[in-house]
Amino acid sequence: MKKLAILGSTGSIGTQTLEVVRENLDLSVTALAAGSNIRLLEEQIREFKPKYAAVWEEEKARELALAIKDTDTKVVSGMDGLIEISELEEVNIVVTAVVGMIGIRPTVAAIKAGKDIALANKETLVTAGHIIMPLAKEYGVKILPVDSEHSAIFQSLNGENPKEISKILLTASGGPFRGRKLKDLEKVTLEDALKHPNWAMGKKITIDSSTLVNKGLEVIEAKWLFDVKMEQIQVVVQPQSIIHSMVEYVDGSIIAQLGLPDMKLPIQYALFYPERRTMPGERLDFAKLGSITFENPDIETFKGLCLAYEAGSIGESMPTVFNAANEKAISLFLGKRIKYLDIADIIETCMREHKIVKNPTVDQIIEIEKSIYELIESRC
Ligand code: NDP
Ligand code: MG
């Protein structure tokens, strides 16, 4: 029996992870965590009977504890709660499916407690990859990618020598605004940006996909996961989202992973790696699909991708600035306080004004995040 702690169980990845648990009787849930959606969390607790549930907001944690006082689940709260459930002795795998840099400390705690990590929370690797990857090596734990592109790369590396990678071809759908130019994007509304052509995801990543910032975060994530240089990662737009990514080797061979867009596949692969399990569902029909097409990303219109390459190449504290500025800008856009094109402009301004901190510690990363949030708030 594999025992899971799922951080972010009420979100898009979290609920799909629970679907995988439902379909596999040898998976069980020891702990669940959410931000504030205690209604759904209560349903999950009643179905999966975890020992612990963590809720970020203290008030909501108290409310939940009262609502489930007839169960054996213990409710914990805040960052201490997230860390506590990441370190539980009986847990084998921690699924990090929270959104944002909030995932850094629990991930570090889980690694130090010897847990394998099924990692969806890309913001953690983007900002703290230089801490997470060596730590995972030191503690002998696996970082198993859940992000579909990174799972595809991981699968395309199976049995291969990573030293023979020539480059990584990271695919992108291009998002809902593919083909549009800057002028067309001036009047984009929140509702427009929340419509993704191929994937149903949480709000933040859906906006990130439309600006190509998500692809930029994924490039930096891939750099850390697969120990390659930024210039070895090429983004290829493949609008049907059928090829989930590819690896080109030194002899020119390219190995790719293909499939219908369904996050349950990479989630299940991470939870059972190296085993492949049967997965119910529709299969890819090439004749029905007809064609798979490719193009270069439009980096003039979607400058967030360029800024990510710049941040990833500079390294040190710059990816934290890129990520924190984006997180804050997205929350302002979700609150309808800024325009769509302001998101990339805010990231650029914060990066230009930042004084690099070399090899930042977790505390420094959190401090930089806070100062970037404050800087943006003071100007909006
Ligand atoms: P969602 O917004 O759908 O879900 C986020 C989850 O995190 C919710 O359960 C939310 O709880 C919880 N959460 C938020 N803040 C806190 C907090 N402070 N403490 C505890 N829990 C918290 O996001 P997604 O599932 O879309 O994305 C999660 C991560 O996975 C992101 O890093 C994203 O980039 C990555 N990812 C997502 C993919 C997808 O298909 N969705 C694909 C690849 C990567 P609540 O509901 O209570 O707010
Ligand atoms: Mg992805």
C-alpha cells in the first residue's frame, strides 16, 4: 500500500490525484491539505478517511474541525500544518499540488523526512531548484514530475544516458491567444484569458498558459529536473497538445511521449514509477486526429517567455523575481485591478530593478517574494 499526502487536494491536480487513488486500491490517503475550500475538503475527508487534514486559514481550520468532529481526522493549520503532514512517518509520497511558492517549505521538509515527491508545484523548482535538487540527492529521494511536459521528458529518458541528451523539445499548445498580436491583446478580459483550448486547470496556471509564462516556468523547471542548460531547451508550439514533449539525443534521434491530454496519466505515472498501470479512457486515434502541426512561439507578442529565459540564464535570485512578480500580477489581474498586458510589463520592471542575491536561501527567497509583492502593491 502506498500512502500519500496531497498538498492542494481541492485543486485541479489534487482532485485528479484523488481520481487516480479511487481507481487504484493499493493507494491510500494519509493526509490532505487545502487553502480555504473546507466544503470540498470535508467531502474528501469523509470519502478517503485521512489521518490528517491541513487548512491554511486558521478560522477555516476551526470550522472544519467542528464539522468533522464525528471522524478520526485531525485538523492542523497554517505553514506548521503543511509541514507536519509532509513529514508524517507513514507517508511514502508527498504530492505537491499547491499553487505558488507556498510549496517550498513543505517540499524541503518532505525531502528531509525521506519522502518521494510527486511534483506538480513548478513554482517551487523555479525559485528553489538549486536547493531542492541537491537536497533530494543528499536524502536519496525521487522528484517525480507531474507536469505533463516534464513527465513526457522523464518518460523519453527511460533507459537512456542523460549525458547523451542534445536538447529538450518542450511542447506548448500556444494557449488561447496563439496567432494574436499585441494590439489584439490590449482588450483581453479575465474571462477570455480563463479559456484554455485543451486543458482544464486552476485559474493561475490557465492565465500563465495564455501569456506563455507557464512555458517559461516549465523551461526553468526542466533545467533543474534534467540538469540541462537553458540553451538546450527549445519551446515548440504544437497546438493539438498530443506530443507532450521530446528529447533529442546526440545522434539526432528524437524520442517523444504522446497521448490524449489528460493529467491523470502523468499523475499515475509519477505515483507508480517505474511501473505502468492500466488506465481506463479514450485512446489516441491518429487517423481521426489527421495531423499534428508545429510552429515557433511568438516571443515578441508573448514576452513573458523571453523574460523567463533571461531569468533562468541569470539564475541566482532572478527566477524568484520573475515568479513572484508574475504571481502578484496574476492576482491583481484576477481581481481586475490591472490589464492583461500589464502582467508581462510588471514582471519586466521588477526584473530590471532587482539587485541579484547570489545562491539565495529559502528565507531569502521568501523575503524577496515579499518585497516584490510589496513593490508591486505600492505602485498599483
Ligand atoms: P488550483 O488552483 O486548481 O489548486 C490549488 C490547490 O492548492 C487548491 O487545493 C488550493 O486550496 C490549494 N492551496 C492554495 N493555497 C494554499 C495554501 N496556502 N495552503 C494549502 N493549500 C493551498 O491549481 P492547479 O491544481 O491547477 O495547480 C497546482 C500546481 O500544479 C501549480 O503549481 C501548477 O502550476 C501545477 N500544474 C498544474 C497543472 C494542471 O493541469 N492544473 C498541470 C501542470 C502543473 P483551495 O481550493 O482551498 O484554495
Ligand atoms: Mg505543463
